[in-house]
Amino acid sequence: MRQTARIISTYSADVFGVCSALFELGGMTVMHDASGCNSTYTTHDEPRWYDMDSMVYISGLSEMEAIMGDDEKLIGDIVSAARELHPNFIAVAGTPIPTMTGFDFDSIARMIEQETGIPTFGFKTTGMNTYVQGASMALEAYARRFVEREVEKTTHPSANILGLTPLDFTVNGTDNSIAKFLENAGFEVISKWAMGSTLEELAKAGKAQVNLVVSAAGLGVAKALKELFGTPYVTGVPMGKVYAEKVEHALREAVKSGDNQILHLKGDDGEIVVVGEGISSLSLAQAIELEAGRGARVLCATECEEEMLRKKDQITFDEEEIEEALAGAKIMIADPLYQPICPKETRFVPLPTEAFSGRIYRDEIPNLVDGFKDFLRKVL
Amino acid sequence: MLKKVNAQISQEGAQITIGDASFPEPFVSGLEYASPARGTWNIVHTGMLIPEAHEIFVCAASCLRGVVLTAAEMHAEDRFSTVAVREHNLLDGDMEELIIEGVSDIIEKLPVRPPAVLVYTSCVHHFAGCDLDMIYRVLRERYPDIDFTDCYMNPIMRKSGLTPDQLMRSRLYTLLKEREMRPDAVAIIGNDLPTDENSDLMIYLKENHRKIHEITSCKSYEEYQKMAESAYYISYNAGAVAGGNMLSERLGGKHYYLPFSFCYDEIENSFTKLAEILGTPKPDFTGKREACDAALKETRALIGDKPIAIDYTYCPRPLGLARMLLDAGFKVERVYLDTISGEEKQDFIYLKEYYPGLLLYPTVHAKMRFMSEKEPSDMLAIGQKAAYFVNTNHFVNVIEGGGMLGYQAILHTLELMREAFLEEKDMRTLIQVKGMGCEGCCGL
């Protein structure tokens, strides 16, 4: 593969996933980069930028600092800003040049924490992976650091929602719809990682009986909570009546058995192709299969563990791979910026996501939890 | 007096009176913030000024993300492609091959062969010691029908040599091929936005029957190539001077930098010098100063003591503008800028002496995250960033001087101020549009 894209877009990168995941948590996230990343993230990937005063910055790395290994400038700038701005925590996330120079994120984080007394994370993002990887590592690290260990699980059904960022779910209320689904199913929502929850709620995540992972960005924290509290997780976004029932059933099964539940339902070979993030795309594909009786498969274009997908699904990163995998598809469901590579004989159904097209189609992103039926009508 | 931004944060370090400020860096550099004002152009917008050219960016995903969506937002996806640099490329040492084969792959897949391809390499190529000369040699041999030029997205070099902005403006003219020169032909170079037809420059050149070329008005690659017939290159954006000199050295025309200014003497001196260079009659300035004085008076009478904020994205001389307005009795309270250009040193010294209380604010300082006004203010802003920070819908929505020049820049600025005073704009929506005006001058 030549790693080329003649015409399609690029997914949001790992470093932006870190920023997005931590955005609402009162920390100070610093992208260690020369310039440009901050503008990119705040323009295209962050719908909350205008209205929420979250602290996301860029270090402004220069050529000489990179060559001379001058980490003191970065440390000094962060310490100075932190002393004035009083963040709850500090996160330093990497980009290509720190990757090339072998920047030691762990040591720098320790030094900053020693100087400021503020909990500090170093994230070895490279700028070369998708947002899923960055968001996943950020949520996991936050959980390992801040979730209270001495809590008792609730005696009634309860759940956390893991993997919520605007990159996958924008700010159209999908996060609240997922919470509502859980409440209607009799589960108390302990916390939502990481949209719309207070720090206190997140700290109590260990109380939940089960975790609902709604995107691959939630897998890291799901595994951490399983390790720390034995909490099992279920993967899936509750969209469509029948699929949502399956998710609900899986949640109860997970609580009962203590085992993780990955929903893999049997379906015909996919004449419908869904392109996008792994867990949400698989949820949509399976919901379509259950509601419409037509086979749907997933082309997962972001990082996702293979076990999350079925045999007929594929992980496809590059334009050329995706074009090949679209052969035979009757319907392609994907972000509008994929449309130029939709085969002529295939019908294209737009499903925008911030992670691929940024803010361009923000107002057209559907809430598939509440509005699945309407969307299905467009598909069929 | 410094005040608390909120319970915990003071304005210290993110606000200074010009009387206390140092030249050219009034603020300590540190972590940088990005405000939501997006109107200025980036290297994607600028590159698209070459008609029919195709842009190929070779970078990591984090760098590609902003440029690919810039192209998508300007509906230029079909003129834009990418080659993703991945971690294994750093380890494998195959960066040259990645660029050559990636660019070739894209060219072969394009539905129409472009006359020119702009290949943008990035910081990683610079740090990896990539052999760019070899890469372009191979590409030119492989595709002799395509003109290639080297472009750069390497912001890490912004403090070493030419800035990315200067580099990009210079790259716009590297594809021009030598042709017979016309002594009456003039190329205005280095601007993103077209020079205003009513500007002093356009009027003067037309009055003297000059053939005028400007990249912003070229509709085809052939038309772009005709710029090379120009015997004179005129720039008025300081970022274009290096490119103008390079062009002069390569094609042999004469480059003249005619600075954007609000100072009557400077305007007249620079236009007089232009006339000497072109061999044209001395411009007639009769009544111009009086017209500007009258417009200043009229505007001052209308606006009164309404506080004014100016930012550096409005034009290359924000301090020059502040000086002119303050001298005319306007209540200019704030200027937003991160550094002071060498061209503004005299204005800085003047303001320091005569208006020491004028407040300077940065735009990227970390505290600026918290220093935009939360409630709409009663200020009039000149420039998008100033409008955002003071939170007003009464603002002049122009970037990079908007193609104005000479006395016309003064008159038009005042006209826009009067308009902004009388009419509100949807600031929140307007300032977030990337590359203001690019839809009108990129052949789109």
C-alpha cells in the first residue's frame, strides 16, 4: 500500500483524541508540536471550543529546541502556565517530531508533577494513528489515576458509558440518548466517559455493575475498570429497537456472568457496507440486519481490535483498500467525504462524523439512538 | 490596572501598556492558544491560487487533518491529495520512496493530468534528512509534462530562516517560465486577496496603461504563465518580499516593495518611487490628504468616543492604524498582536511616547483562553480576532488588508468603520470561516 488518498479525507489523529477525551475534565492538555495542531483540533475536531473554556494548548516546539533536546523550555512553559491557570491535571501529548527525537513523555510528566504538585500524564501519541488510539489511552490513564478504589458496587443495576467523544457522537444529544436508554432499561448511569459527567461522577465509576462501550475509544478504560473492579463490559451503541434489546440483554448477561459481552449476531453477507469507527459501525450494521433483514458488513477505518469485528468485517485504513473492499456493495453508508470513491453501481447514503469530515456536516449528523428509524428509511 | 480574569487568574503577562512594552516581543512566549477566529489563509488556500495545479501533502495524520479539511471546506477536494507518513516510514528509512511512489500513484489515478503539482513535505522530512532534490529530479523525469514545485509544511522552521508564510508566497511563482518580457507589463505578487480595483495602485497602473497581472485573477495555468512577461514585480505584503527577490533573480524583472501604510508621507514617497522605477509620471496626490482628513473627521463625528480594538490580522500595520486613529481623536484602547514587525518600529516608538496608555494584548498567550469578554461589549473592533476577544458584532471583517492600498486603504478603512458602527454582523459565524475570500479567487 502506498498510503495515498487521492480524494478522501483523513481521520482525526491520536493527539486530537487525547484532547477530545479530556476536554471536559478541567485539565490542561498540551500538544507538544511546532504549530498547526492546535488550530486544526480547535477548528475541525472540537465543537465545544467556542463555548467551553477548556485548556488545550500547543507547546510551539522550534527546530533548535528539538535538535538540542531542550525539554527545559517545555517544562518551564507548562509549569508557569499551570501555576497561573490551576488545572485539575496536566496532559502532554506527542506528535511526529517528539516521536522522531525520542522524547521521554513519562519522565517529563514526572518532572512537571514534581514541580507543580499537579497530577500529570505523558501520552506517547505520534500523530500517525487515529483519534481512537489517543482517546482510548487518555480515558484509560485518567481512570487509573482518578477513579476511587474504595467504592462498593451498587446493589441495583448500574452502568458507565465509555467512549463518548464528539468525534464519534458530535454534540447532538446522542450521549444523553444512550444514557436515557440505560435508564429506561433500569440501569442507573454512574458516569459518562467523557461527555456530560462531573469529575465526582467519573471518580465513582467503580460502583457500576457493568460498562457499556460505545466506541473503540472506550475500550482502554473498559479494560482498566475490569482489571480494577472486575466490571464486565458490553460493546455496542443501542440503535434500532431490536438491536437495543440485544444490547440490554447483553448488559444483564454481563452483570449476571461477570463476563464481557461482544455482540456478534449472525447475518447474511454484506450487500450493505458501513464505513467508519469499529464499534459504532458494527452496531449500525447489526441494527440494519435485525431491522431490515439485509446483510451489512463493516469496513473499519480506525484502530479496532480484531475480536470486536466479525469475519465478514474488515479493517481498512487506506483509500485503495477501501475501494477494493467496496466491490459488490449495493449500498455504502459512510461520511460524505467518502462519496467520491463510492462505486458507480453502489448507492451512497451519507452518515457524517466529526472524526472524518470535522465541522463541515455537523448539523447533519443524526442521532442514531433516537433517530434510527428515520435513518433506516434513507438506507432502504 | 490589571484585573482578575476570574477568581484565580490575573491578566498579568497577557496585557501591557505600550508605554511598558518592549520591541519587538512585548509578551513572553510560552504555551500557545488558538482563538476561534479563522479568517486568515493557510498554505492550502494560497497554493490553490495557481490555477489547475494539484496539491499533494506528504505528512503524518495530525498534520494532514487540518489541510485536508481546509481543501474540503473550500470545495477543492478534487485538487488535493495526501500521502500519509506512518511510524514504520520513520524506522524503515524509505521516506524518499514513499514520496516518489505516493505522488506517482496519485498522479496516475487523477482523472485529468494537472499541468502542475505542488508537493508539500513536512517537518519529519526535514529532520530525517530526506533527499528532496533527488525526489523532485525523479518526479520531473517520470512526468515531464508536469511542472513540480517544492512546498513546505514545516512550522518547526518558523524561527529559522524564511517563515512558512514567506516560503509559501515565494513558491507561488517558482513555476513561471521565462518568456519575452513586456516593459509595460507589471505583476502584483504575493497576495492572497486580489488588489482592490479602486486602490491607488490599480488606478495608477491603469492610468499609465500598464498591463497588470495578478495571480488572484488568473483563471488558467496558461494565464498564470503569462505573468512571466512582466518586467516589474510589485509586492506590498512584507511576507512576499523574499519571493519577489527570488523571482527577480530567476526571471530578470525588477522587484519593488511598496509597503502598505497609513502614513501620508510614506504613501506618497513609495508611490513616487514606484513611478521612478516604472518610468511613469509622478502620481498626482492633489486633494488626497484633505480627503483623508475629512473622512477621519466625519468618522470620528459618527463614532465618537466608542472604544476601538484593532488586531494584526486586519492589515500589516496595526500600530500604524492605531497611530492614525489616535492622532485623529479616536478612542483606540486596545491592539491585539503577538509580535511587532520591524516595519512598525517607528509607530511603536511614537505610540509609546504619545499614547503610553494604549493597551497591547497577545492573541496566543495561554491566558487568552480566559480573556475574551463573556458578555457582548460596547466596543468597535477592526479585525476578526479583536472582534472575538472584545465580543462585539460591530466589527470590520477584513483580513490581510483586504486588497486595499495607498490613500484608498485609509478611506476604505474609515468607510468600513462607519459601516461597522452602524450595522451589526454575525461575528460568531463570520470569524470561524477559514480562509476568508478564498472562494472568490482560487478559480473555484
